[in-house]
Amino acid sequence: MPGLAECQSLLRLLIARGDPKAIPIAKGAIDQYLNTAPVSARGRGLRVLQRDALDQHDLAVGVQRSFAETVDAYIERKLAEE
């Protein structure tokens, strides 16, 4: 899937940092993935990203956990739009 690996890597990095100021960057990465991925692959790719964010959430504490929750909620909204 085009851009999925790049998006996933960036989201992992941002979640690990847990900087709330980076939330727009995370949302932008997700939106960029959606803009470049074939329509048929978007939902599946979003679920991959969501599963990864939830896995990170399970391992995180504090601000990292909160960041992962925010990413998950944004992906959930995007899935509802698909």
C-alpha cells in the first residue's frame, strides 16, 4: 500500500515522543496516506494503522498513551467516513 509504511513509521515515532504539539503532524500523515492510497486500500490501511496505534497504546504510559488514543480516535473518524 503506497505510503502506509511511511505513515506507520512516523506515527510510531510521534506516539513514542508523545508531544501534543505533534498531533497535527500525525493527522496530516494519516490524511496524506488517504490522499495517496487507492480507494480500495484505504480502509484496510487505516485498520493497520489503528491496530498499530492500539498496540503502542498498550505499551505506553502518560503522554504517549494519550497521544496514541488521539491517533486512534482520528483514525476511527476517518474509518467512519470511508
